[in-house]
Amino acid sequence: MPELPEVETIKKELEKSVVGKKITEVCVRHPLVIRQPSVEKFKKELTGATIKNVLRKAKLLIFGLSNGKFLAVHLKMTGQLVYPGDGKKSRVTFSLSDGKNLDFNDQRLFGELRLIDNWQSLKFIRELGPEPFDLNPERFKEMLSGKRTKIKPLLMDQKFISGIGNLYAAESLFRARIHPERPAQSLSDKEKGLLFKEVKDVLKEAIHYGGSSVDNYVRLSGGKGNYVSHHRVYDRQGKPCLRCKTPIKRIALGGRGTYFCPKCQK
């Protein structure tokens, strides 16, 4: 699933490409991805609206429209936004006033599109924890205090802290030299501070390189993100640790594959 860096990358690219353009037509090729309202109302209320701005909240993209509505797009596991799109894989195509199309692709139909009056009222949004960039070190330390949950699943819990998923939790823990199975409350203040720094640094670097194309994620152009070549542990099972040469190990934790160095991370 695209995480904060991937969604932020798409948001920045959308701001440059589609803001200020009018939606002239909406073609829904698969109605399952339209979660709210009805397909006919979705098409009718979007047609003629101009895209005023694009926001991101955690892993959600929000298009602010000239008619006061908001188009909320959750890419989930396999969703993609491509501009200009060719319609070949599109589940929904938005024709724009520049003569080009914005395609929503989603091979497995997990993604969700909603046209709503107030995106902040969404249950998903109201339950989100703070984003890493909205925290300071002291607040992060307080959040971890007393938590018996293992640190890796805790970082992935969107109700605890939002935007971090499997990939960037693994990378951050490696950089902080913290074993993913450590209970959060076992971390010292120094370790908590270092982890907070590494989380933010990893996310910033990933945004700089346009995110990580490890599954279905593509940038708005359809091209791949370039952060994969900078991964230090994720998807490197059996390869030598870049610090100590010990083979990277993969375990199942919280229902997800977790990569770490058994020597460096304690």
C-alpha cells in the first residue's frame, strides 16, 4: 500500500498538473470503486467543477472543488492516479479542460472514491493518529511510554501514528538500531529520540526520491519512484547488512513480513 511518501509525491505532482482545471466529463468503468454517493450523482456533481486544490491527510488524497465538494481518493493496495491517462486500465477517467485525462486505475478494486461535503467527517479521518511531522520528540516519547505493543506493529497502527506503513517502519527501525519485536515501553529515552529522528528522516528522503515502487505504486506520470535503491533492509532478505554484512532476516510480525538485521538491531 502506498505510504505517506508515495501519497505526498502524488499530491505534489497533482498540484502542478491538475489544479485550476475543470472536470468536463467523468467516465465510470467500474462502479465498485465509487463508495459515495451513487454513480450517477458522483458523475453529475463532478462534471463542470474546477479543481481548486489538492490536500493529503495520512494516506488519503483530497481534491477541493469549486462547487464546495471534496473528492476523496484512497488508493489502498493497488490504486493509481495517472496523468495524462490513456484509459487502458482505468476504472474511472476524469476528462479535464486541457483535453487530457486523469485516470484512476485499480487492478484489484480495493481503492475508494468518495464525493463528500466534508472530508474531515470521515470515520477513517477522525480515527487517525497524528502524523510524524506534526509531533515533536517529547510528544513522541510520551506516546510510547507504557505501550506494551511491539514497536513495529505500533508504528504501523494508523490510530496511533498515521502515514507510516510496513516499509518505512522497517527502514526507520533499522536506522535506529531497534529490533522490531521490542515492546515500545522497553525503549530508552535516547532510543525513542533517535527513532523519532529516523522516522522523519526516512520519510523526507523517500519523498525526495518520489517514493518506493515495490508493488503497484507509480508516480502521477506512470513512472516509478526511485527510493527502492536506497532501501537498507526492506525486501533484502538474505542479502548482507549494509553495516555489518550479517544476512538480513525476514519474519512475520503483526501479519506482515518484517525485515531487519539480527546483529545491528537490538
